[in-house]
Amino acid sequence: MSWRSKAQDTMLVPPWLEPLLNTAFFSVCGTHSDAARSECNMYCLECNDTSFCFYCRSSRHKDHQVIQIRRSSYHDVVRVSEIQKVLDISGVQTYVINSARVLFLNERPQPKSGKGVSHLCEICARSLLDPFRFCSLGCKLVGIKRNGNASFALEAKNEVELERSEGISRRRVISSRREEEELREGLQQDIYPPTPPPPPSSARRRKGIPHRAPFGS
């Protein structure tokens, strides 16, 4: 690999991103397993080693740059408000989940795209709601390695900020119908509808007043 390609890789992809995407989250912390908030759902961008829990952050990563991972439909997501501070996420599809805009860390299993789908992920061909290039950070990473025409570096291109601004403006005018589609996509297993009450048992009909048969003549 030439010096130029190494320098480009350094600029395009931060060194902590691939370890983050390969990290397993939401296991119980071995040190604080008896505590209520002991699931390992945090990652330190400075230590760049493994996931940890809320209590580990307070004791070992107090002054470090940490992001919190959340879960939707059994897949890991991160809030846009957190990740966009450290990565250029332009080109990645976002979703609204529990009133927060998030994006997925990695590609998800999916059925084959149906007819009439106009937007597909360039890497895994997953159907997208909007004209984005990738369905997740992982797919954008693959796209960068293949083509080199995208970047995670915030300072890489001036037009990146323009693209992001245009994307935000576009999403602000999405119709309520489209927003409902986003919610269905992101919350299919997060929000469970209340169990409907059992149907009322059929009430016994009251018998009418019996009529005595007339006496025979």
C-alpha cells in the first residue's frame, strides 16, 4: 500500500470506528453485575478497547470521549446528536425512534426488496426511505474502502456540510405519512401494542315468556 493510500485511509476512517462496529454490546458487566444499570452499552473513543457499563464510565472513563449505544429491533443504534460530533455521517439513512433520530451501526438481515423501491443501500441493497447511499455506518465503511468517494472525516470536504444541511432540510418537510413509515421501520419490535382484552363472552339471551299451548277442544 502506498504512502498516499495510507494517509487517505487515516483521514477517511478514524482508528476507533472498526473496533466499535465489531464490539458486542448489552452483555452484563462482570464487575458490576449486581447493579441495576450493568449492561455494557458504552464505548470509549480514546481507550478503544471494549464496551462497558454506566459504573465503569464513572470510574475509568470519567473525562474521556464516550458514546452510548442503544438498541432497536435487536440491532445496535446510536443517536445522531452524539455520533455526528465525531463522524461525518452524510449518506447514511437515519430513522426516528422514540422521538430521537438514530442510525444503525451495522448492516441488518433483510428480505428481498419489493417492487417499486427507489432507494437502495449501495453495499447490501437494503431498501431505504430516503435518497441516501448507505443503510448503516458499517456499509458506509465498506463503501469508503471500495470506492474512496466518501469520508467519515468532518473536515474532509466543504460540500459535506452542504449535503448534510440539504438532507436536514429535506427531512424536515417529510410528510406525516413518511414519518410513520420511519417509525414502523425502526420500532417494529421496540414498541409492543397493548394486548387487546379478550372478547366478551356471548351473553345468554333471556328467554321470552313461555306461552302455554291452548287446550284442545
